[in-house]
Amino acid sequence: MTERYKRKFTEDDSSVSIGEEIYFGKFKNKSATITGFGVDEHNQPTIKTDKGEMPLYHFRIKRLMRQK
């Protein structure tokens, strides 16, 4: 991926912050603490938690996708 299309996702772009506890899973009954932010192979935002990395949203944001 070229730097031209790569955009660094920051904490300011979301409504969650580092250190905040979140619930995830099908029934939202598993908890994790946010330790950081990143992007995946499709340049979509992810959150790094104490349980691993997971997508921030379950949909893709068009303005963050690579141009073809």
C-alpha cells in the first residue's frame, strides 16, 4: 500500500477512547479494555484491546477505502 492512500486512524476519529471498557460478541456479553487504534488491510479502523485486535465498525467507511 502506498503512503498516498494510507491514512492514520486516530482516537479523535471515533467516539471511544483508550482505557475505555467495551462489550463485544453476539450478545455483547464479553468485555475488553481498549489499548490502542490501528487500521486493517482494507484501511478500515480497528481497535486494539487486551483480547486482541477487532474492527471498530462492522461496516466499511467509503472515504477510507483505497482508490482504484
